[in-house]
Amino acid sequence: MRTDSGPGREGQAEAPLVHIFADESCLGNQFEDRENPGAAAGLIERFDERRGWHRRDFAHFDPDTTNNRMALVSGIVGLGALRQACRVVFTSDSQYLVRGMKEWVHGWARRGWRRKGGPIENLDLWQELARGAARHRVEWRWTRGHAEDVKNVYAHTLAITAARERRGTGGLVRSSFEGWVAEAQEKGKFTDFLDLPDEAFHPDRQPPPI
């Protein structure tokens, strides 16, 4: 996502504030004898006082995956789309992702990327996500899935669509969020939604070095 040029890691207090709303999907999780297609998708947005909202969507498709893997991929792809160091509020309904980045990765790193209960599931993705997150200052937020969080519902729609159509976006694309919300409001949904920027930012601990 293109952002205005800004300072490096040492000056991230003034770095652009970006919000990422991500979700994941995996179709056919109940089956063990066939491929389970899935997707990771999300909305990336930044508010400019002069130009208003700058929004992009992303979606990554995987022909055989799990919900947990796609949750991690949503972080990898979303953060990887940012072209410079940013302050990022990353919102997901995956406790696996949010708790992992806020709590678990720090202990794993201290123990040489091991955990007491045995091997770390999806270790390759955890480490890739930690490397990507280390470029930024990130606040990891959990939201209740498919409830009243409009942007989470939108991200879920993107993920379901990508999984069903078996294709991703191949990078960032112009967001359809505003039109999607307007159509939903015409049907009586999300009528209380106000499209206002959220400037609150409380970064979590930086991921450990890999």
C-alpha cells in the first residue's frame, strides 16, 4: 500500500497510521480425506485529512489449508503489502493470531522457537509473520467474528469469496468497501455505522528477532 514517505524505524512515532481488518476462510474443514480450499483476505485503510480515505483490499487463495494457517497468512500478506514502516492497528477475529502475536511468540523465541507441549504448529508461518511485523509498530486487536464489526464482516466476505472462487487478488486492489456498505445499508444493515477514522493506537511489544 503506497503511503507518504516517512522516517525509518527510529522515527516510527510519526509514521503513517494504517488499519488492517483481516479474516480467513477454509471450506470443508470437517472433511479429512480431501483438499480444503481457503483464503486470507482483508481491508487496508489510511485516512488523510485532505484527501479522505485511502483503501485497498487483498485476498490470498490456498487450494488446501486450515483456518489457522490462513489467519497467519492474513497477517503476512497484509503487513507485507505496506511499502514502508508504519504504525499498524491489525484487527482480526482469530484469537489464534492475536494471542499468538501478543503473547506466545515471545516465549517461543526465548526457548529457541520451541514450546513445552511439543513442536509449534505452523512454525514457518509464525516466524515469517514475526519477521514482517518487526518492520512496523503493531497493535493486535481481537474482535468478535461476524457480529457488528462492519469491517470484520467485510473482510470475512472477501475471504469467503476468494475461497469459493478459488482465486486471490494477486496483490492490492481498489477496495469495494464503501459500495458494499452502502448496499448493505439500503437493506437495513449497519445503519448506525459512521465512516470516521480511529486514531487510537496502543502498540504491543515488538516481535522477537528471528
